[in-house]
Amino acid sequence: MSNQWFYIRQWSVNRECMWAVISSDGEIIKENINKYEAEDIKYNLEKENTNKRYHIVNKNDSRYNEMVSYNKLKLGNSHENN
């Protein structure tokens, strides 16, 4: 019975629009989408561009903040250099 609740909970969380597709260099490709949309976007992006990696991250996950902060820091440094 506990396995059923686990899968029901996962299905519910995956449907919520709290997911984002982020490139390995911290660029937010698309956010506020459900996990199924994110998987589709990631698949298409990796098929088009084999040199770049993409990640599906829940916006409540600490990795989301780390990746977004990395991108903001990188963009801030590039503006200072110009």
C-alpha cells in the first residue's frame, strides 16, 4: 500500500508547474512548467545540441537556487568586463 501512495504523490508533484529546464552553465531555458513538459523540452534540446547538458530541476530544490545564482553571478561578471 505504501508504494501506491509513493506513486500517487510523485504523479501529483510531477503535474505541478514548479519545474524548470536549466542548462549546465546555469541558463534558465524554461520554468514554471510541469515535469512532463520539462522532459520533452530537455529531450529536444539535447537532440539538437549534443555539446550542452540540460537539467530538470524542481524550483523548491536547493539545486535550482544554486544554478540560478551561478548564472546571475556569471552574467554579472560578464557585464563588468564589458
